[in-house]
Amino acid sequence: MSQPLPSPAPTSSAERIGTLDFLRGIAILGILVMNIESFSYPDPWSPFKNGFSGSEDHTVRFWVYFLAQGKFFSMFTLLFGVGFYVFLERLEAKGLGLKALDIYARRLLWLFVIGVIHAYLIWDGDVLYHYAVCGFLIFPFRSFTIRQLLMVLCIPIAILLFNDYQHTLRTQNSFLTYEKAIEKSEDERTADEQRAIDQWIRNTTEGKSEMKVDETPRQTLMESWAANAEHTRVHKGAILYQGILFRTLIMMILGILLYKSGIFKDYRSVRYYWPLTISLLILALVINYHRYQHWTYDYYHPVTNIWKGWLFTFPKETLGLAYILLFNGLYQKWLQNSKFKMISTAGKMALTNYIFQSILCGLIFYGYGLGKYNEYSRSELLLIVVMIWAIQLGLSWWWMKRNNQGPLEWMWRKLTYKAFS
């Protein structure tokens, strides 16, 4: 006789880990602070081109990048690793054997499909299908001990440090080549030396702010879909983001490690939790301050120091981890019975809210909606973020008062278990 399958009902309130919902809520709201720039500016990463009406906007950009750039994405990634480990753990506790792996694989498959649909039809910056592929890659680590996970983490960390070492070394060589070439008169320089001079000058000459453009891209949905397809390229076999693969795996494995330590149920399971958390937070803030001070105000001074290059390797991940530990401790000690439950409610609908953010941003900034592309300064953009937060918090609270899970969470679960019914 075949073993009974788990009920497709959503996880009950008693089974849920309140801290994880709260952390997901913070992560999903914080992600919008950076993602919205990809909708509103043609070159969002530039520290000088778009969204700068005055010096205050450069200050706003510094603080946004200092405190938010990549940090909430790192939190979300870490929590993804936790979520899938918990999901598999609960299936295994039901004694399903290999069938648990089938359900786990199907859940990832449907996440991949949801992410691809999101990327092609709504926003080409989707990360869900990338997460799904990484979810398969982290599966072997579910049975590792904390010590073994720490050893595994050394591999991608070492790879990224080595990559940054090589990058800094290339920058050093470019600078040395430039210095040698510039000492010669123009008549004595070779063509290669002149190219080296021209390239270094281009890379180190401060650009000028561009005027706002009147043309709004993606005037229609068809234009938007075409632009999304050009960037996404899943149809060409690009099923993950190679540039962040190791960073994603690091944070997911860290999530498994932290869950195994027990801190999400009781932060006191780790000795000296608060001293460790505060120390990491201070260190992360110092690193990020220097990283984004350089990116914002010294953008045209390439890093040529190996140690500084290494210092800038993991700023986002370090502060993202510090945020996890900080908010985890604060929630368990003071916030779990407070009015911050609205954030936890948003976290219970993290998938729905993630995609809903993209829909709202598309309607605000693209031509098939309000067409406000490249019309807001960096300062004004924060007001749009707060407005979207209010909408999402209100709708999440309203929806969860009437339902056990978000609409996309419900669909995802139904699709996962459909083949096993």
C-alpha cells in the first residue's frame, strides 16, 4: 500500500516560525528600495547620470546604497535557503521517503516557471527562476552538519576573493601601463600605449549628468515583452545569473546553517548572540560606508589596492547577514507581540508581494501605464517606495484576514501537489 501523502493545506499558524515571516516581510519591503530604480531610470547604477536634481539627491543615493543596495536581496536569498530546508524537513518528518524529493523538485520546477513568466511578461530583473535552479544545487547540503557547512562555504568565498584579486590586479596593471605610457611624448608612444592612455582616461574621467529624456520606453506591453525577452534569454539557455551564482549559494547555505543553529526559534541558542550581532553590524556598516562612499563620490578612482579590493568583496552579504541577526533578535525579544505584525503578514505573502511590486512599478513608470519613466529624482523616488509599501501592507493585512495564504502562494502549492493527488 502506498504511503499517504501530506495534506496540500497551507502551513498552520502553530507550525509557522514567526521570526521567519517577520524577516521575509522586512526583506520583501526592502527589496523594493533598489528594484524600483530599474523601472525608473535608464542607467540606475550610475552615480551621476539619472535622478539627480541637486546635491541632496547624491546624498540620498549614498544612504540608499549604503543601507539597502543588495542587503535585502541577501536577506531574501538567505531566507529562501531557510524556507526550502524547512519545507523539505517537514516533508521528511511525514515519512514520505523519496516522494518528499519528488514534491521538493516539483515545487522548485513551478517556482522556475513562475519566475520565467514574471521575467518575460512583467520584469526582466526577476530572480525567482535563478533561485529555483540554486534550490536544486543546495539540496545535497541539507544533511551537512554546521561544521561541514562552514567548510563548504569556504569554497565559494575563496573563489570570489580570488576573482576580486584578479580584477584588482588587472586594474593595477592598467594603471602601471598608463603611467609608463604617459611619461613618453606623443611621438614616442606606440598605438597600444596610446590606447592604454585613452582607456584609462575614459575610465577615470568624471561624467556629466544627462538631461531627462522625454521618450518613455516600453510604450506598449508588446515593447515591454520584447525588451524583457532580450534581457532574460532563458529561451537561449541562460537559466541563472552567472554573476551572482556563488553569492546566492553562499547566502542560501548560510540560511541552512543558521536554521540548524536554532536561532530562528530561540536566538539564545547561540552564546553571546547580542555581542556577536552588534560586532558584525558595526563591522558591516564600516565596510559598507567605505564601499559606497567610494562608489558614490570616488566612482572614477579605480581600486588598485588588493586589500581594499578584498574589503569590497562582500559588503552586501555581510550587512544582509547582520540585518538578519539584528531583526531576528529584536523580533523575539520585543516585537513579536507588537503592531509590527503587519510586516509579518506581508512576509507570509512574500511571493505575491514580490511580483505585485513589479506590476505596480510597471504601471507607474512604463508607457502602458502612467509613463513616469525618468521623471522622478532620487529623493522623490523614496516617496513612491513608501506609497507602495503602504499599499502592500494594507492589502496583505486585508487578504490574510480572509485567507490562509497569499494568492500566488496558494497557486504555487496547488501546482506542486497536483500531480500527487
